[in-house]
Amino acid sequence: MSKLLTVIIDLLFPPSNHQLLIRQYKNNDKNLYFNQIFNNTQCLSKYSEPVIKAAITENKFNNHKNATRILSGLLEIWIEKQSSKIILIPIPLGPKRYRERGYNQVENILKEIKSPAIIRTDILSRPIDTEPQSQLDKFARQKNIKNAFKCSGAKLAELENVKIVLIDDVVTTGATMGVARASLAPHLHPTSTLTCLAIAH
């Protein structure tokens, strides 16, 4: 019955290629996990992998739950390898983008993880709206994102003996991550560390 219902729905609302890839995925996150370093950011998978690209796109623009679970599975693999207490800080959206989308795609990923980690969305904010980074070249991205973030320094400075993890879904040139990191770093407690992490590059 469920297969028949799926066929009917697909006829009425044909799924995109990205949605078909996600539907066919067999939940083997370890095959997609590829830890690499790019511009001082740890990246957990390759954006060139079709399933990863599909999951990032569907999670970001369509709030696709299965796509979100694929990405959170990669993050769980990374978290399980850590020995320190972890606090996750997602890259925030600007006010207009958040209103349009209704959610932060990075927060969606963090909410799906089952590994023990603390999520803090009250430390880093993005009070101004910027142009979408995907439409800009490397130098324009750096100019576009400059001064976009604001850090609650007092709240960050209270966090002792922890690994602060600044996290985004995908890093391309590293401009957004670099500016966000620069806003956090001066307020970091001396006993804590700051790691930049992206699901994909």
C-alpha cells in the first residue's frame, strides 16, 4: 500500500534528482565520511559526492528530514572521535534569510545528532543581511561577509575547559567561516579551544 501511495505521489509531484538520490541512499555514513582540512576548517565529506551535494541542497532549501539525517550522521562520526567536552555553535543566518526560510539549516543538522554535545545559538549572531555567498567570487565573498557577525563575548568567555566547535554545512572559499571565527577568537577562555568544522567542502 505504501509503495502504491509513493507511486501516486511521484506522479502528481515528480521528485527531483536530489530527492531520488536521498531516497536511494542506504544509510552507510562511513562511506561518505572523508575528514580533510581546508583553510583551517575540518571538513567531514566531499561536496562533489552526489549524495552529499543532494543532502546539503535539500536540507538547506527544502528542510528535507532524510537529507538532514544523512548530514547529522557524518557529524556523529566526528563527535564520537573527540575526547573533550564539545559545544557546537552553528553559523547563523541573517534576519531576512531566516524569515524567508523559516529555519537555520545548520541548526537542523545539530538537532538530529544523538551524540552528547551542547548546542549554543546565543553566542554568535548575524544582525545584518548579506548577499548569498554562492553568487559571488572569492574576493567579493570576503567583502560581503566582513563585519556580518556579532559575538556575545561574555557568554563565550564563561565556557572553560571545552572544545568550541564553530560549524557550517558547507565551506567553499572559507570566507564566512574565517570572519565568524575572528569574531569568536578574542573572547575564548584560555582553557578552551576553537575548532572550525564543516560537513562538506
